[in-house]
Amino acid sequence: MSVQQPTLANPALNVADFDQKLETALEALEQRMWDVVASEVSIL
């Protein structure tokens, strides 16, 4: 995963874009975590 450094031209836009990507990644991670929890519970 490559993290792009904000450019001096428009750092605010890059930060907003980074925040969006980070939020998307966290949501995907949370979804996978719940999938794992659900599968663990169903095994028990």
C-alpha cells in the first residue's frame, strides 16, 4: 500500500483524499473482522 505525500500545490485536497481512503480501508477491515467473528461463533 503506497501512501502518497501531499503536494505543496494542494495539500488540503490530498489530505481529504487520504482521509477518504483511510475511512474506506477501515470500513473494509471492520467488515472482515465481523465476518471472522461470525465464522468463529458459528464453529462453536
